[in-house]
Amino acid sequence: MAQLASVALVAIVAIVALASIYVVVRAIADPLRGVPGPFWARFSRLWYLREVYEGPIVRITPNEYSIDDPAAEKTIYGLGTKFYKSPWYIASGNPDPTNSDLFTERHPAQHALMRRKVANLYSANTLLRLFVQRLNEVAATGRPINVQHWLQCYAFDGIGYITLSKRFGFLDRCEDARGMFTSLHSYLKYASRIGVVSEVHPIASKLLAKLGSGGMSHMMSFVGAQLQDRQQRLAEKEGGGTDDDFVSRILAQHKADPEKFTFTDVFSTCITNIGAGSDKTSISLSAVMYHLIRNPNMLAELRSELDEKLQPGKTIEDFSFQDAQRLPYLQACIKEALSVHPATGLPLGGVVLSGGAEILGVFFPAGTVIGINTWDAALYRPERWLINDKQQLSRIDGYYLPFGHGSRTCIGKNISLLEMSKLVPVLVYRFDFDLVRPEEELECQNVWFVKQKNINCRVSLR
């Protein structure tokens, strides 16, 4: 009996050893061994089972954790929180730590001071008529368009008008003739990757500048030229007329108190507007339109609401932001799109300060980076925002973070929501959008902002 047990044990050990050798050899010989991913994923699915089973806290680096629970939202992002932004944000800004901006400033008190300087300046107009004209023109040709690209042209010209009282000209042909979209994408790729190893940002940014790389260098040159042009136009109007765009007001603040609001503040605020404003708005608009195109019954419901609320003698372009706020299904469609596809695709990391923090029963010591990813819904269901259950609404609202939360809420949130609330009704009321390849899944690229790549549609008048 003992001999039989020994033989069985040897057999089991041999089987385990052979299986282990097989798994290792298979991993080494795998033609896809160059594809990046978790180390243990090369050998077993057990790591995946473990991550799925363990629930709302997942380690993503040796000292960084992604949290999936709304209960952590107020602790990490709530008003009065003392969490610093994580080092990831360093790579998105000036390598000189003395020249931070509203997006990359990590210290809560300094961020609050910078935010107070400009918070009351964020209001907006739109370029509806010109965009509608361009869509009318393309509808007459039957030529397909990339909807995300066109919406980025719209958003880029919109942020130019808001910031500098001028369009950048992207809507003239709906082309990126200046190469700004390419440079912005290059900058975002850099920020998302170097952000993971932010300590190399001062060296990497100087090296790229010496090589004459595009990205941030091109964006800075572009913004500098636009700012110089705006200053010249303001000087020529000295003593006559008024200007109410963003730059004229921050230049007035700079002139009134150049020590409190430096020219560096002026420049960094402008480049934050132009750099982040167009991508975030265009991705959000694209998310709304894509899911409405994919769900004809929901599109019909929204059109019915617009028909019902449109007053006699008025056009859909006359809808004000306040009017749009009183359209519950429109607002539900927008909120749901930003739940299924928010603009940002990485956790909003914050650094735990002295004393540590307990979240979901887990104690995180000082220096740990924790954050919540803004993606929280897999299916597009606007109706879930229209329920009468306050407790359930509070629960789903707890996951809603497309613009961040608390003191770190995106300062351009109101501009983005205004653009969407004004433009979406016009697009769905005036036009039909038909996907060129409806059988294709949506393709996206995550470089901090998650940009849609293949929303190719033919446009026609309703």
C-alpha cells in the first residue's frame, strides 16, 4: 500500500513537473511573447480570476491602486480633501516645477488659488450656423465623414472663439491644415506614457525639444502666436470698444496686478484651454452621437421630446442652454454617453498624505497612489437617469465622474456641457447619420483621452 502511494506521488510530481515545463516552454516559444501584459498572465488565467474575484480594489503598479466603488469618491476627491494629484500629472505640464498650470498643479491649496483667478471667466458661445452649413454641404455630396474629426474641428474653432475671439479655421474645410490635431495627439501619447515614469519628464521633454519634435512644442508655438495676435488686436482697439473673450479678461487681470496674475498664468491658462478643451468636448460629443446612432429607438425618443418642446415660430438653433436643461431625455442621453464613454481613460490618481487613509476596509499608508477610473457603465441606457427612486439615482450618480469631482472638477465642465446641450439637439433634429460599416465595433485609442477612430457616417437632411 505504501509502495502504491509512493508511485502515485511520484506520478503526480512528474505530471506537475511536465505540465510546468510545458507551460514555461509554451510561454517562451509563444509568437506573441512580445505583447505586453501582466507577467503571470503568460502562464495562467488564475491571475485574471483573482483580479475579478477580489473586487473593488486592484493594484496597477507596486504603489498604485485603482478603486471601483463610489464610497471612495468623497474621500479621494471631495471638497476639502488634502490628497495631492499623483505624479502622473507631472508629464502633462512644464518640466520646470515653478511653472505649473491649472491641470498639472498637484498641491490642493495652490490649485485652489489658481482656480479662483479664472473660475468666473468660463462662459461660451457656439458656432452652430457654420457647422450646420458644412454638414449641409457634405450631405449634398453623399461623401462619408469621420464624425469625431468633424466634431473636433467644431470644438477647436469653438474654443478659439471663446478664448481669443477668433476661429482657428478648422471649420472652413473640416481639415487639420495646421497639424494641431496630430501635435495634440502626440502630446497626449507622451503625457500618458511618461506620466507613469514622471521622474524622467524633465530630461525627456528637453530631449524632444532639442530634436524639434512636434507635440507640446508645436502647441506652445501655436498658442504663443495666437496670444501675440490677440494682444496686437487689443492694442489697436485701445480707447474704443470692448472685448469680452477669455484672453482679453485675463490680460486685464494681468495688467491690473502683474505679480498676482503673471504672464505665465496667462499663457498656461490659454494652452490648457486650447489643449484640453477641444479633445474633451469632441470625444464627449462623439460619444453622445455614436450611441444615439446605434440606438434608433432612443434617437426617436429624443426627437419626439424636441418636437414637443420646440415653440411655434422658433427654430432648433434658438434653443438656449436653459431650454436644454429642461429637456430630461436629452440630459439623460448626454449623462449616459459620458458614463459609457467619458473622455478620460486612466484613473484620476491622488497621493495619500500623512496619517494614511482607510477605504473599503483597506488602510493605505501615506505616499500610496489611489484613484478611480471614470468609466462606469457598459450598456447605453439613458432611462436609468429618469427613475423616481432617489436612493438608486444617488447610487448611480456616485459613479459619475466624467469631469472629476470636488475641488478638482474640470473647470471647463460648463463650457463642455453647454456645447453638448446646444449642438446635440441641432444635429439630431436636422440630420440623419448612417454608419458606413454598421457591423464594425467602435475602435478607440486610449492616450489619457480615449478618442474614437471609426465613427464614419454618411450625412443626410431629415
